[in-house]
Amino acid sequence: FQAYIKKTSYAKGCFNVSCDLDNGFDEAVRTAKEADFVIIVAGLDLSQETEDHDRVSLLLPGKQKALVSSVAAASKKPVILVLTGGGPLDVSFAEEDPCIASILWIGYPGEAGGKALAEVIFGDYNPGWYQKL
């Protein structure tokens, strides 16, 4: 992102993917209030889903939903929600939230994922819509 924006800020709203505590919420909300544009990254990692570890819910883990909603509400403009993970997630709450402008799913993006995400967000690359021919 720093290749596109001179000043970036970051706040860790959850200290791990299970997001059992909301200790970092205040800092994340404060950071969102000060920012011109906000990108929220939420979702899953291999502590939540693997071949031998099935999830019992399609919802975001722990308090991630509350974090997403709190940060989105604090933002000056509608936010971009980026979802990580290998399986489906029920983010219908985000689809209905007018404070969330778009939702991008990036799977497990690997080491070039940040660059690829920035290229999509800033318009250097348009993955388009999938159409079966």
C-alpha cells in the first residue's frame, strides 16, 4: 500500500484470528476515525481451518464481526472489507451494512498477496467477473 499512499496507518483490532478479546478495538476505531480511507482485513487462518480441523460455524471467528462493524461505523467513508481464508464465510451482516462499500475475498494470498491486493484496490488490475464460457 505504501507504493500508492504516502502515509499509512495500521491497528491490530484483534491480536489473533480467534479474536476472543476486544482489547485492540479502541485503537482500531481511533485509527479509522483519523484515516481518509479504511481497509479492514478479517477472516480465517490455518488455526481456524485445516484438512483435519472442521469449523462448526460459517461466521467470522470470535469478535471479528463486532470489530468490523465498529471500525466501519467509525470511518469517514464506506470501507473495504477484505476476507482471508480457504472456506466460505457468512458475511451477510457486511453486505447489508451501508458503511461497507465492498467486500474482497483473497483466500490465502501468499507473500505477493499484499501487492496483488493493492493493485486491485487502486485499479492497476481488474480481476473482472468470472464467466463460464
